[in-house]
Amino acid sequence: MTYKSILTSSLLALAILLGCGISSCTYKKGSTTIAQQELNFKDFTAINANHGIELEITQGAEYSVSVSAPENYMDDLKIEQEGETLYVSLANKGKRRLDTDNITVHITMPYISQIDLAGAAEACFLGRFETPQFTAHLSGSSSIEDLSVAADEVSIEATGASEVSGTVQATRAMVNLSGASDLDLLANQLSQMTMQLAGSSEAEIKGAITNLQATLAGASEIDGEELTVSDLDISLAGASSADIRNSGNLRYMLAGASELTIYGSPKVLDSQSDRSSSIEIR
């Protein structure tokens, strides 16, 4: 068999395995040979990824999906669409994870309604997405970077040392962090936000929120020195802490050696604190 025949057969097999291959090429990245493949998927609004795969998600008018990955992982890379969800995973879950940091899936889509990341998957957002509802679920040390979304409702849930950073503009937002997860958020015209933090989770929030309800437990923390809240209802327990700017209404409940620092001149409507906890209004 000639070299040309071998190459043609290999590319055909790769296209079949990936489902919708159009074109491919290879190049060297360090000592690893990287293969590139363009795929034909469209009309999806949700993404599900795992196994340390990196996603680059760009807002654009037309759908586009392409992948770059080490050649030895191409046969195990599984990308498929079910309904409005695009699934990205490694079919061979037992394969040794040496080069998965080099697996990147480039996705362009008009808008996104939901993203689910697990197993140290990573997503980087390019551009601002506008959608009625946006939901993000992260687990197992997964991360979202540079999220930029405007929606009526936004829901972010991160567990297992996962991380989320970006900008959110919404009428209502819900955040649930646990297991030492981390949030770095710019709140842009956010009307109402509900937060639950547990298990040494941390949130750094900047911007402005009209109404914030926050519940922290298990040595969790909110850094809100650059956040302005009009109406604050906060509960801290288990050596948790929060620093927030508030000159409107304030309701608080403190327990278990927790600390609350308020910057401003709030109107305290309800206050409860045990002897081991403290509040400071500056």
C-alpha cells in the first residue's frame, strides 16, 4: 500500500469515528503530534464535556466545531449531538491521561443555555452571550473562565474544587458552591442574587446587586469589598466570613465563630449573633 493510500484510509477512519469529519491536518506541539479536525454540528444550545478536555466557546452567528488533539487520543475522542446538546468526552476512560491538556475543542455558537463540565474539564468563553436562561454545572475540579452572559435567569453550581470566573448580567441569579469551589464574578446590573456556599468555598464579587441573600457554612468566604448591595440578608456559620458594602437594609445571623464586616451605613432590620461571632460596621 502506498503512503498516499495509508494516509487516505487513516483520515477516512478518523472521520467515521468522530461522526462528521470534514478536513484534517497535523502539526507538532513540542514532542507531541497534534491532529486537527473540523466537524459539522449545528442547532445545539447546550454543551456537556469531561475528562480534562478544554473548550473554547465563541459567540458567533454561525455554528462551527473543530478539534485539535494528540494523534494518540483522536481515536478515543468522542463528539456527538443528542437533541440540542453537544457531548464531548473520551471513549476510553481508562486511558492514561498524559496529553489531555492538549485536547481543545473550538466551538462557535449563537447562544448557549447550559454547560455541564466534569472531571477537570475547562471552558473559556470568548464574546458575550445573550439568552433567556443560562445554567452551569461544574464538578471534579472543572473550570469556566471569562464567562460573559446576559440573561433573565442565571444558575451556577460548582462542586469539588471547581472554579468559575466572569461577568453576569441578570434579573435573577442563583449560585451554589461546595467542596472548596471558587467564584470570581463581576455583577453587572444584577437585580436579585441567592448564594449558598459550603465546605471552604470562596466567592469574590464586584459590581452591584440590588438584593442579595447569602448563606455560608463550613469556613466559607465572600470577598465583597468592591461589591455594593442595597438589600442584604446574610447568614454565616461554622467560621465563615464576609466583607460587603451595604448602605441599605441589613439582616444577619451569625454563628460558630463567624465574622461579618459591613462597609457603609446600613439600616439593621434583624440581627442575631452568638458570642463567638462578630460584626463590624465601618
